[in-house]
Amino acid sequence: MPIPDLTDVDRRSALQYVLCGCLLWSPEGWAQSSGKDSTYRMPADNGAVIIRWDSLGGLRVAGTVPEPALLVHADGRFSAPGLRPGGPRLTGQLSRQQLQELLTDVLLRQRFGSIEASDIQARIRAAALADGQGRIRLGMDGGVTRIEVDLPDVRHRVEWPGLHQAQNAYPEVEPLQRLFAVQRRLLALAATAR
């Protein structure tokens, strides 16, 4: 397969950007904002979890129950595991604006609602065939990452095994890179919990 000219890649990227922009702002789109000031509609229950990030499997202390790496609530509260397994969770509070900025980053900039594990898998297979060896280079580096967004207008979940290692092995797989960027953003937020 010949390597495309840079102009072909630029055209494809521009077309993808335009198409994704249309999806994002259309009434049927998956990342609708609900007002003139680009805010996302929140659930009626302020305590509802709107973002959940889990790392399933991997290593953990015997006798402990796995905890979500991050929970973000509709009122801006968030929590991360405490310093001791099974101990109290560390917490923090986002302002309404900070919460909207987080959602904008995850849903619009990283287009989380368009990330599908089956698409990532197909792109990794294509990359493995293109490298001439046909081997898929994946490993387990801490279990399965699961990220969920649950808003009145957006409900989406993605799970991927060994995300850190996979994103290093396949830098050309754009949805995988976006999923990793979402995880990094959530990790940065979790690190601010006290």
C-alpha cells in the first residue's frame, strides 16, 4: 500500500474534522451542549455519577475490593481511592465552570462518544498487517481501563486492556490515543483529590 501524500492526509483530516463537528453540534449528535453558553445538561440528581473511571483486574492488595479510580458527580464533587486500600476516599470539588470544561475536553476535544473498542481493534489489526509481520503487540499493564460518561444527552462506555502499553505500541491509532488522553485528563483530576 503506497504512503499517501501529505495533502491527502490533510484532506482526510479536514473532512473528519468537519464531519465530527457536524455530529457534535447536530440535534442527533452525541455531544450536544444544552445552552447558549456551551453547557452540558446535568441529571436531576446532583449526586449522580456522570464520569466513572475504573482499572479492572491488575494487581491489588489481597482482601480489598477494587474501587473506581475516579468518580465525578453532577454537582462537581469527585473522589479517588484513599492512601490505604479500603480506607476513606480522597475528595475534591469542581466549580460548575470547571466541570463544564472537563466535559468539553472529554466529549468535544477528545470526541469520547465516537471511541469504540471494535474500531480500535480493527485499526490495530490493520497496523499489524501494514508492518509486514502481522503480529499484534499488546500486553497487560494494569488490567482493563473502563471509562464511562453518563449524562442525559450522552451515555457512552469504553473498555480497553493494557491501555498504556497499547498507546505506546500503536501511536498511529488515533482513537486509542484519544482514549489515552481522556485517561490522562482523569488521572490529573484524581491527583488533585485530598
